[in-house]
Amino acid sequence: MTNTSHVTILEEVCPRCRTSNHQNKAQRLLVNECGHELCEKCVEHLYIRGSAPCSTCKMPLKKSGFRQKRFEDYTVEREVDIRKRVLKDYNKVESDFETLREYNDYLEELEDIIFNLTNNIDLEETKTRIDIYRKENFKSIQKNRVAQNKQEAYLKEKRLAEAKEAEERRAHEKECEMAEEMEREERRKKLLDQI
């Protein structure tokens, strides 16, 4: 009985031009909010004017919305994009609610919306629901966006300060190591001189 091992290399093929990464090693597949893939050359060709419908689902897309693929499964890619888009408006936090039950109901509604948009269920009704929510909660949406931006700026500043501190610590450790090495070399020279 022979045991053969097989290496499976995922071949990525552009659905429009049918070029694969096997044929063109430099090829990169890009995705947009609908989740369908195109190679960079097809994106350049199809979206030369900036916007056009998706060649697969006909959803109106912009060239600037294409980015490198992060997930193998396009439905995951699509859900992540939809989630980011919806969370820009559905940005309340637990402290915005009087009870935990109200907050959990809000989160349940949010997940229902994301599920519907991801799976193309009751799209018009779901979009209308989002529009109504935007109008009714405009002030709190704006307030929470400002708070989120402040939090993000604070966290970015904190990460930069931590990185700077870590770099300074590494530089100090290196200086200490060099000083110790010089000290050891001095002692070695003194011992040799004594002999």
C-alpha cells in the first residue's frame, strides 16, 4: 500500500476573464460589497468611469469600493461589509438603554437586519426599517459616532504611546547589554594583563 500525500493549492479564477493565479502569479482577486470577485485588470477595465453594475449580480458598484479579499467564502466577505455599513447607524451601546432586555432586543433587531441584507430576505422592508431608524435616531447616531471617533483616536494614541515606550525599552535594554559586554571585555583584558 502506498501512501501519497497531496498538496492542494487553491486556484483563484476571475469569473469574468477566466484568468487564474496559476496562469498569472501576480493576479489578485478583489471584492466589493456584493461579495463577488474580479481580478484587478477586469476592475480597471469595467470600472474605468468609476461605477458600473456587478458583472454577476448587477448591483451598482463603485471602483473605489473594491478591495483585496479577506475571506475564502464570499458570503462571509459580504456579511462583514454589510455589518460594518449597518453598524455605522446602529451604534448604540448598553448604557443607551434603561434595561438589559431593551438592549438585547436592540441587538436582536440588529442581527435580523444584517441577516436579511446578507441573505437578500425582505430587502425593501429591511431598507425601509433602516431609513426609519436613521430618521428617528439621527441625533443619537451622530452623538455616538463622535464618541466612537474619540474612543478610536484615544486608542490609536494609546497604541502609539505603547509602541514608543516598547521601542525605548528595547533601546535601553540594548544599551545595557552593550555596557555589560564592554564591562566583561574590560575584566577580560585586566585578567590577561595580570597573567
